[in-house]
Amino acid sequence: MDVQPLWRGADNDLEVEHLTDNLTGAFVNDATVTATVKDADTGVALAGATWPVALAYVTSTNAVYRALLPYTLATTPNQRLVAEILAVRSGFRMFWKKPLIAKDAR
């Protein structure tokens, strides 16, 4: 799995693309999707935001959800992070972790 950069001192988009039902393969456009960004080593949620954040469905897409992560997140250069993502709807629950790394914006 690719490690996505989280740019320090800047707002960042956290995106889930093509959320699908494992049984039918259909896109899921009506889930409640939330995420918490944590230090990958300690498991502690980052300071600088209220967790979990809600990822909103992006209208007229094939199951794309997006949230804005604020520039105020407390990170250090090259800090290993993980976004813990939960998607729920009636009869459907998915949980996964997305690796991130804190990088200084150029």
C-alpha cells in the first residue's frame, strides 16, 4: 500500500475512492464514513483536530468521500501516521488503515 504524504502546516484532503460493497461490487454512495489520524507507533490520535472527522460523499462520483484535515495537526517531520477509516451503512461495515507520513510543505 502506498504511503500518502500529509503536508505539515497545510490543509490536506483525506479521500476514499470507489467505496464498494464486497458482496455485490456496487458503489456505496450512502455510507457514513469517518476517520481518525493517529501516530503509527503510539496509536495516539493527533492533536489539532476533533476526532473522528466525517468524510462527505462527493456528489456525482462513484463512491468518493472526502474530508479536510486542518493545518493545525501536530506532527513532526517524517512522522509515521495512520488514518483509521470506518464506513458504515445498513448491512455494511468496513474498517481499514491508510498509512501516511508527515512531510514539510515545499
